[in-house]
Amino acid sequence: MDYSEKERREHIRELQQYLYNISLMIKSIPTVIPDGFFGEKTEKAVIAFQQEYGLPVTGEVDKKTWDTVIVIYKHLFESPPEKIDIFPENDFVLKEGDTGYLVYVLQIMLKTISERYTNFPTVSITGTYDSDTAEAIRYMQNISLFPDTGATDKYTWNNIVKTFEHAIKYS
């Protein structure tokens, strides 16, 4: 079966779409607009891609370049994002009266958990570690067999994160 010009253009457009998306994340790769024609802009994007990923710099798309484009695209756009560990060092403790972004994140997780599990105390998202937040933390610590201090240490935080992940996964 012959490789038609239409098929060739579709493959070029597919390559360009991958390169376009990759260029949104990797600034060293110039943006190429998918048009199905392998012109100077596409060649420059291929060269930049090959340089970025240690491939032979030819400006042509061989099997190794194509496979690398696919791997990089999948890594950037199809892999789950890496988790961000935002809780400070191990001996840090959030407690009643504290304010800030960590308290907001904590309250968002607690509110989400309370929406999934109706017996869990409800908190308001205020950014202030108030008595309702401390009560919800005590509840979580109690059912987790942790000391129910009402303060959030690293162990309590990690337990809440796991419960939150479960709550959003099965909502």
C-alpha cells in the first residue's frame, strides 16, 4: 500500500501538534502551528527538540526523535502531576489562632471530607485556625487513634491528605 500525500500531511500535523504542546511547557522549543507542512518553522522546532533532549541534531524526524517526542508529550500531558508536599518541616504544628495559606488548604480538605462523610464535622474556609477547625482535627485524630490535641502535626496532616484524596476520588 502506498503512503499517500494526505497521510504524510496528517503525520506531519500530528508531529506539529505534539511539538506545539511541548513548546508550551519547554520554552527552548519554538512554537509551531500545526498546518501539515514540514517547513522551516517545523524544522527549527525539531532541531530545538533534538538539542534539548540530546538527540542527533538533523532537523529530520527519525524513529528515535519520533519516539522521544511521544515519550516527552506523554510525560508532560498524560502523567499525573507529582504531589507537592507543602507542610513544613516535621516538627511544625498548626494550631488554633494560626492563619495563612496552610490553614486555607487544611480547611478546604476538611470541608471536602465533611461533604463526603456526613458524620464528619463541617468547617468554614476562613484562613484562621478556629475552634471549628480544631474540633474537626480532634475528630480526625480520635478516629485515627492519634492523640486528640486539636493541633495539626505532620502525621495528622498526612492522614487528612489521604482521607481527602479518598473523598475526592470516590465523590
